[in-house]
Amino acid sequence: MSLVHSLIARIRSEEDGQGLAEYALILALIAIVAIVALIFLGGQVSTILSTVGNSI
């Protein structure tokens, strides 16, 4: 019976790590979206920054 209790306690303690892993996955997804956006919009952003830099 104590083996069952120790397994239940171990599963409960691993749930805290699960929340952290979910946050890490969300951050990774946001980073991937930001990288893809920079790849597709990089030329436009560079042009805008060059225009602003030249006007200063």
C-alpha cells in the first residue's frame, strides 16, 4: 500500500513541472512566430528603418 502512496505522491509532484513545460512550449511557439514574421517582413522593416535613419 505504501508503494501506491509513493507513486501518487510522485505523480502529484510532477504536475508542477508540467505547467512549466507548457509555458516553455508557449514561449517557443511565440519565438517561432516572431522569427517567421521577421523572415517575411524583414525587407520592409529594413526599408523603413533606413528611411528613418536617412531622415535624421
